[in-house]
Amino acid sequence: MLSKYIFRMMVLVAMTTAIYSCTPELVTKTEDVSMPDQFSEDLDTTNVAQMNWKEYFADPYLVALIDTALSNNQELNIMLQEMIISGNEVMARKGEYLPSVGLGAGGGVEKVGHYTRDGAVEANTDIAPGKEFPEPLGEMGVGAYATWEIDIWKKLRNAKKSAYRRYLSSVDGKNFMVTQLIAEIASSYYELLALDNELAIVEQNIEIQSNALEIVKLQKQAARVTELAVRRFEAQVLNTKGLQYGIRQEIIETENKINFLVGRYPQPVERNPETFASFRPKSVQTGIPSQLLQMRPDIREAEMQLAASKLDVKVAKARFYPSLAITAGVGFQAFNPEYFVKSPESLAYSVLGDLTAPLLNRKAIKAQYYNANAQQVQAVYNYEQTILNAYIEVANMVSKIGNLEQRYNLKAEQVEVLNQSVEISNYLFTNTRADYMEVLLTQREALDARFELLETKMQQMHAWINIYQALGGGWNQYRE
């Protein structure tokens, strides 16, 4: 008996050694997470991404919109269900390397031929004095059974760890969506305020141009200008009036974009348009680039995907090795109810060890192994690309904020000069010292400049919002 056991162990060791020696070796790639030491000359580690989004976006109307969206946004809620699915996958993987235990019961009837082995056994077996086997022969059984695959090579445990890393990846994927959602609502909200201010500028210009038109009409009556001047001023007024309807349509569409993100049907969005003109973006502290590895949810998501893919390679490699499964059962079995619970005669039990090793399907296992390794290399490149993209996003926003500030200051000076030019041109025209075309051209330039000033302010707001998102702000204060 001992010699048989030793022989079997020797066979197992030989099989394992042979299979291990035939396992293909693959070229792996190690991720490179090196980054520049700074975004600018400042090495301060203070990072606005650590600020609560309710402090960063202090407008109470905007805060209320974001709060509602974090509860009602359908896409975010879909992502939360993906998290639940990933968590259930971890539970399933964990159950694979634990013993499986169940209860079973069954019954049946069988009639065998007399001149067969089973028939001969029945004919020559006494079960009790004066009794014989019933014909046909019934059989009933009830008992417990268990199966367990011994996780020798950690294949099942690594699969469970891989599923857990993917669950963590789904959590970070949800966090990344939160940062995007907050930024998108904030951008749309400030765009709405800019449109409100744009509409107010148009209405102010309509009033100015209408007053100029009345002056021109009076001058025509005094034969100081021709009908051409009246028509040109009238056309200018009509053109400016037409602009307001395009802006109003943009306001409706922007409101409905916000309503969609908030998860509600179209309705007016509460806001105070006057806050846009007086608002000045706060100075942004970017910290140091290495903080992105912890603050950016998309980087953390890529990191977890990489960790899972490395474990997948180990799982795929373990498929080359023999697997050992143990099956056991215990219960009662009899052909007659009166013997069913009679012990030990009706007691039945079994223990079976099953050792298997792949031989004919090794090409399929190799293909799975190669694919797992290729996916791991893909995950490395994706991780590195995500880090690079995060750094470039922040670097671009840092530069953009500085350049837009300079542009806004110059544009504000231009608007001030053109506003003075409008007053001067109107005065000169009233005193017949300027041509009406000069007045029209000055008014148009002033209107365009005010629109450009608003557009520059809007770009500043976008950059201020986007750098908060690029640094990874918003998600760490969110709780589903």
C-alpha cells in the first residue's frame, strides 16, 4: 500500500516537473511611473484637488444642481450598478476555492436480467429470513456531498484577487465619472450665466442703437442726412434684435443640458446672472505631479486594471499544472423504506481524489496564457498613457489660465476704449463732425468686443473648472 502511494507521488512530481519545464516563458513589460518634479517653478505641495467641491464652487445654485445630479444622474447610477456586479464577481471567485457542500435525495426502479451479474447477486443473496429482493428493484437515497478543488498553484486565489482588483477599478471608474459630472455641470452652469450676460448686452445695444436711429431720423427731417443713413441705422437695429433670439435658443438648450445631467425633465434653472460679471477665478495651487497618482481616479483605475492583469497571467500559467479535486459524500441508501435508516447496513459514503493534468489541450492553454500576457502589456501601456495624459492636461490648464488672464485684461481695456469711442462718435455725429458709417462701425466693434470679453471670461471659467478636474478634485468628498 505504501509503495503504491510512493509511486503515485513520484508520478505526480514527474508530471509537474515535465509540465513546468514546458511552460512558455514570455517577455514582460514593467510600468514606468516617472514624472517631472513640478508643473511650474512652484514646488508647494498644496493642491486644490483636496478642497471640497462645495468650497471650490461656492455658488449656492450650482451646489444645489451638483448635489441633485450626484443622486439622480442616470449614467452615474448605471456605473454604481457596475460596481455591484464587480463586487458580486469577487464573491463568486472566492467561493470557487472553498469547499462546495450540498444535500441530495433521489429514487428509482431498475429491473435487471436474471442471467446477469447483478441478477445473479440478487438471486443468491439473503437479505432476511423468508424475504428476498423485490422485483423490480427500487432504490432510494439521501445524503450530503462535498467537492473541493485543492488550490495547489493559487490559481483560484489569484483569480479572486484579480476580481477584487477589478472591483476596485470599477470604484475608481465611478469616482472618475463623478469628477467629470461635477465639471460638466459647472461648465454648463457658467456657460448659462455667460449667455444671460450676452443677452443683456444685446438688449443694451438695441436701446443704444434705437436711440441713435431716432437721432438719424430727426437729422433727416432737418435735411442733414439722407434716407440711406436712416436705412443703415435701421438695418443695424434689426440685425442686433435678431441676435437675441439665437441667444435665447442657446439658453434653452443649455438649461436642458443641465436638466439632463441632473436627471429631470426641462424646467428653468435657478441662477443669478449678475454673479458672472463680478466673479473672478481664484488662484489655483496645483501641488506636485506625483500627487496625480493618488488624486486622479482614472490613474488609479488604470493601476487596478494593471494589477488585475498581472494576476490573470498567473492564473493562466497555473492552468498548465495538474489540478487535484476531492469529492466526498455520506448518506443512507436502500431499496426498501424499512431498511432506509438502518445503520450501519444502509449507511453509504465515498471519498474520491481526482488528479488531472492537461495533455491534449495545451495549445488552447498556451493561447490563453499568451493572451493574458498581451493584455497585461496592454494594461502597462494604458497606465503609462493615462499618467502622461493627466500631466499634460494639468500643464495645459496651468498655461491656459495664465494666458487667459493676460488676454482678459487687454480685452477689458479694449472694451473700455470702444465704449468711449461710441460716446465720442455719437457726439461727433450729432454735431455733423463724423460720418454715420463711423458711428455704425464703432457700435459694431464695441458690441463684438464685449462679446469677445464674455467669451474670454467663459474660457477662464472653463480653465478654472477643468484644472480642478484635471488635478482629481471632487470625487473624494462624494459618498454614494
